[in-house]
Amino acid sequence: MDTTHEVFNQPASLSGYNLFETNRPLRDALKFNAPQLQLAPLEHLGAQIGTAEMQTHARLANTHTPVLHTHDRFGRRIDEVEFHPSYHALMTTAVGAGLHGTPWTGDSPSCHVRRAAGFMLFTELEPSILCPISMSYAVTPALRGNAAIHADWGPKLASLWYDPVLKPWHEKPGVTMGMGMTEKQGGSDVRANTTRAVRAGSDGWGERYEITGHKWFFSAPMCDAFLVLAQAPAGLSCFFLPRVLSDGSRNTIHIQRLKDKLGNKANASSEVEFHGASAWLVGEEGRGISQILEMGTMTRLDCALGTSGLMRQALSLALNHTTQRQAFGKRLIEQPLMKNVLADLALESEAATALAIRLARAFDQPDEEHERLMARLLTPVAKFWICKRGSLFAQEAMECLGGNGYVEEGGEGVMARVYREMPLNSIWEGAGNIMALDLLRGLRKGDAIAALARELAPARGSDAAFDRLAEALPARIEAMATETEARRLAQDVALAVQGALLAQTAPAAVVGAFCASRLGGDWGHAFGTLGAGVDFDAIIARAQPH
């Protein structure tokens, strides 16, 4: 006998579908936050990244990881990172979809919301290549601190062309940018940075400096330029540091090694040293902290968006598997306990989507006081809560697939990649404590308590548990005298805003189950512990990727 058995009851891979058309929670969030938004570009992107071809690119970019070449074969220092062609195919698609600096051109209403939805969709395909995409988005407005550099680089950062070759900026149709902030001794405490900037003259880009020092996490080192922090005479300052200088020579950025990370494999994160590297001042000397905070707001938005996208992908993989897999005489999705788990995951995913897209809306209306305050409050809240839930979510979704989900192979091997990726967004750009403290600082800005009450007001009266939480929050905020309960406050603000948004965008089955479990306490300490009165079938049907 050549074979001992027939292979059956193995689910087909989730492939060949439109990620946007089947994502009802995302579509409803867009209808609520940007009703005038043209959806055709998102429909096109959803179809494009749902193909088997793009999924193969995602797999290959993570299998054949970046390789560092510090020198060429003649011994010349080159400091180049080699990527698999699939990495460049993914970057071409992401840039072509305008997920980087394009929204800052302001060429259409709700351009930040549209970009946010596209970023979430692309995260379902492959999240790690989005690191340089996210940084290019975050640094673009910061370049306004140097008008000459912004005039030269701004249009290229918004270009839909991706060019991976290291050459002068003026020879490229489009560019990408990264950031270099943290150092060995400081981490999030960038005030402890020791990298030094010494003035070296001036030219058409303004005040020029020589940068000497290091960066401990320097992601995407093949970007065309970086914004870095260094100590100038007036204090910590922000500098524009190109990879290749205008005359074609390489700047003195020496890549020491690439990080061997838990996940985020397709993206190159490095340790670098600067040896008198040429850089130009952006903004004022001594104002580096305020500039990094502005950029951090953008990347923290992307952390919330990215984790929401990963949640959706993990949920879709779990639904795809359980819809096809038979066990104990029926499909897994028909088993009562599995229904509870899947419905609970669907609630978490939809709530994350609603909050992340709402936050993106605030950046489309920066001149409105309420939106400015909500951006200040919801950025740390969304980053904290959505990202904190991600790893637990991915573990539960993986368990729906059993051993198949734990294997790094085939279509269901995507789940292992999602699981390894999940912790990153919670850590990157400030871990949980940093976000909770940032919320406390935000609550001191303007009339933040009144702004939060206004945000929750449209949902008042929709659910008793929601009303109790909304009623209690202002007094809790006023009474908070120490930092000890800041994480709990961040959690409850997130849950309250999620409840308010779902009350305005989601069906009654979703709203009722979310409020009863997350706000009313009819819930256990793990996913899959919803109360028996939940309409499991309706919630699961809404979340299906097919």
C-alpha cells in the first residue's frame, strides 16, 4: 500500500476573498465616522491583498528574513540590508495604496480615516513591513519644522511610488523615512540619551550638525532618511538625517547588527552607530521632546489600528477553520462552547475596530476643539487597551484551530505569525504604563472631562451598565490623586467609549452582549464566558469573513 489513509476534514485555507467587503464592523465604523468617504479604493485594496499571490508574498517575506551586509566583497563599508523580493512587492502595494505620508496632502475629506482603514486591512495580510510605512506617516508633518526640507521631501513622502534603491533623494520618485529615538541606557526615557550633535555650518536646508552616538532600536534602516534625537547645546533636539547625501555619498550610519525578534520578522530592526553623520535641525534646539511626542501620537494610532487588524485576521482564521472542521458529530462552529468563544472574540474585534477608526477621525478634524481633545485622550487609551487585549485574543483564536494553529506551515500557519506579532504593538512607542500616565496628562488639558462626557452622551440611555460607568467616570477622574489606578482608568475609559460607539454602529445583539459582559460583569476571566442569553449566532454571522 502506498498510503494508509485518506486526508479529509482538513479546512481549506482562507484565501481568494475581499477583506474589505466581508468586514461588516469596519464598513459600519466607516459609515459612522466618514459617511462621505469613497469606498472604491478600499474595495480594491481588500480584493488585492486577499489573493493567494499576496499571501505568498507575506509568507516568503517572513520566511526569508532580512540579511545585513556591513561590507562589500572588496572590504568597503556599505551597511546595506538585503530583503527578499516579496518584501519589496508588499512595500510596493502598501505605498501604492497611500498608507504612508499621503493623507498629509489633504486632497480629500476623511483622508486619515481612509488611510486607517487601509492600514488595518493590510495588517491582516502582513504587519511587519508596515513599520517603515507607519514611520513615514508619522514624520511627514514633523518635517514642517524645517520648511526647506519639507518642501523637498514632503511630496516624495506622499508619492505612490516605492523605490528601494539607496540613492540621493532627488533621483527617486518616492521615499520612506524612519525614526531613531531610543538608546541602550534610556529606552522610553529619551532624556537619558547621550548621542551628541555638534554644529557644522549651514546650507539650503538650514543648520547642519554632525551626529555622534548610537541608537538601540533603529527600525527599517534602509529608509531614505530618519528623524533622530540628539543632545545639542540647548538640549535634546530633533534632526533630519539622510541615508544618502545629496552628492551621492553614504552618510556615516553604521549598522552594528539586526535584532533577532520574537515576531515582526520581515522588518529589519537594527542597532546603529553614527560617526559624525550629517544631519539638519528640525524645529528649535532643545524642543526634541515635544516633537517626538507629536510623532508618537501618529505611531500610537497605528499601534491601535494594527492590533485591530491582527484581531480581525485571527478571528477570520478561527471562523474559517471552525466553519469547516468537524468534531464530535458536528461542525466546530455548531458546538455551544465554541459558539461562546467565537462570539466573544467577535465582540472584542468589533469594539477594537470601532475605537481605532473613531480615533483616526479625530486627525481629520484637528481644528475642532472636541476632536483635538479626543485625539489627546483616545490615543493613549486606544493604544493601551486594544494592544493589551491583543495577545490574549490571539492565544484564544489559535486555540480554536488546535495544533494546526501552532504550526508554522500552510494557510493556518498564518495564525502563528499573528500570535508572534501581537505583543509588539503593546511595547512599541510606549508600553502600558507609559500610556496610562499619558492619559493622566491628557486629562489635564483643556476641558477633557467635559469632552469625554460629550463623547459618551449619544449612547446614554441605551444600556443600564453603560449608564452607570459613564456616570461614574467624571468623579473618578476628579478624585484620582495618584498614578496607582491609572491603568484601570485607561481600561474603563476605553470600554466606555467602545460601548458608546457600538451603541451607535452595531446591531442590538452586539451592543447587548458587549455591555452585559464588559460593562455589566456578566463575564468570566477568559474569552468564551458570555452569558447564556447572548445571541451567539447573530454575532458570529456578522463576523464571518465569507
